[in-house]
Amino acid sequence: MSASENLKPKIVTLSAVEVTNQQSQINNQQSSWYESWFDTKYYHILYKERNYREAQIFMDNLTQYLNLPEKAKVLDLACGKGRHSIYLNQLGYNVIGADLSENSIAEAKKNENETLHFVVHDKREPFEEKFDAIFNLFTSFGYFENEEDDIKTLTAIKNSLSEYGFAVIDFMNSNYVIENLVENEVKEVEGITFYIKKYFLDGYIIKEIDFEDDGKKHHYVEKVRAFTLEDFQRMFDQVGLYLLDIFGDYKLKKYYKNTSERLIMIFK
């Protein structure tokens, strides 16, 4: 059922219990949205036009800034199909790409070599080995309902860093995003028309995605906590991480609270 159909008035009268159960089902779908949406082919179709050159420039700038040693061990946490991991490996680093999506990892594994590997992994769990750099890129944070899980993720990052390692979170600048939300968008990709609705609600930036394919209607939700720099600083303090630097875009220009598109944080 599409989002627009959900908004239509119903003739059937629901009891209070039925209403509560229905709302619970909706909340459950939203709370685990990343497990289903990222594992579908439609996620990759919708976002197929991502700027790969921009991603490469970001990796160039970031690795130069961090001055990583030759053949440094790098973890790309929440790597998707591995576009950043593959390029980092081409730069000469030993890279592990990790993601919860089995389908994404299966696709990424086609690019494996002696110094590039991909694993299915929950980012809340630390790795046994230590890394010189851990990258969490393209707003791959803030998916959980409970902040405790975000704290677990930061703790896992801390425990997976080598003594001289650095970590990077590339997050949206929530202040900028909320002020510039495009509420409704229609996007056609590979013959599929995606109807996208965005809004800010209860501390989350939510995106509802409706489309039809092969005669079936599909509805997915992206729900990301609108964390601010102050939120991250608070969580870093709780975990014992130290914020070293902040940037506002992929060229590593200065971060401005209201005008920067990204919130890129270097910490350890």
C-alpha cells in the first residue's frame, strides 16, 4: 500500500487495540528500515547516479589530510557495494569493507583481491583486528531508534582503532538539511517512477519512497536521526573519543552550522 493510500479515510472502524497494533507495525517497519531497504535492488537503482568522482576526490583529500602510512589498514564501515572501499584500495591501502546488507556485500565481493575484502558485519560490534583509519561515510549513522545503539557503534569504532588510528564520520549537516528539505520529488530511474516525500518529525529526517514495479506497489522508509554537532560531541564525550577537526564539504572546507551541506568529523 502506498503512502498516499494510507492517508485516505477508511470506512472500517478500528478499535483502540487495532489502532495501537497498526501504529506499532508502522513503527516496527520504520525502526528496522535499513535491514530491508538497503538489501533490495531498488535502493541501488534509486541512487545509481551518485557522484563517484566526488567520492574519489573526497577520499583523496581525506587520506592526504590524515597522512595515512603506506599500506595502512582501513575499515570502510557501512560500505554498501564498496565504491569507497574499492577506490581506497586503488590508492594502495589494505581495506576491509563491512556492511549489514548481505546482497550489497555479495556484489562488493566481486571486486575482492589480496588487499581488499568485504564482510557482513553489524557496526555495533567491534573488530578483533585494529585499523589505522575507520571511515563511516555518506550518512551511515543515526539509523537506530535507541541512542544506546549509536553509543555502541562509537564504542566499537573506538575499540577497533589502532593506537595511532583516526576515525571519520561523514554525516549530513542536519541544520542545513532541515532548512532546505524538498518535501516532494518525483524521480524516474530505469523505467521506475519513484515518488519521494521528505519531512522532519520527532527528531528524525524521514524519507518515504513509493513506486510500482512488475505490477506491485512498494513502500519504503528512510529514517535518520537529525544529529547535530553538539549531539556528536556529547556522545563522543560519553564514549571517551576526542574530536580533532570538522569540515563542511568533501573538499574539506570549513564547517558552517547553517550553510555547510556536510558535517565531516575527524576523531580518535
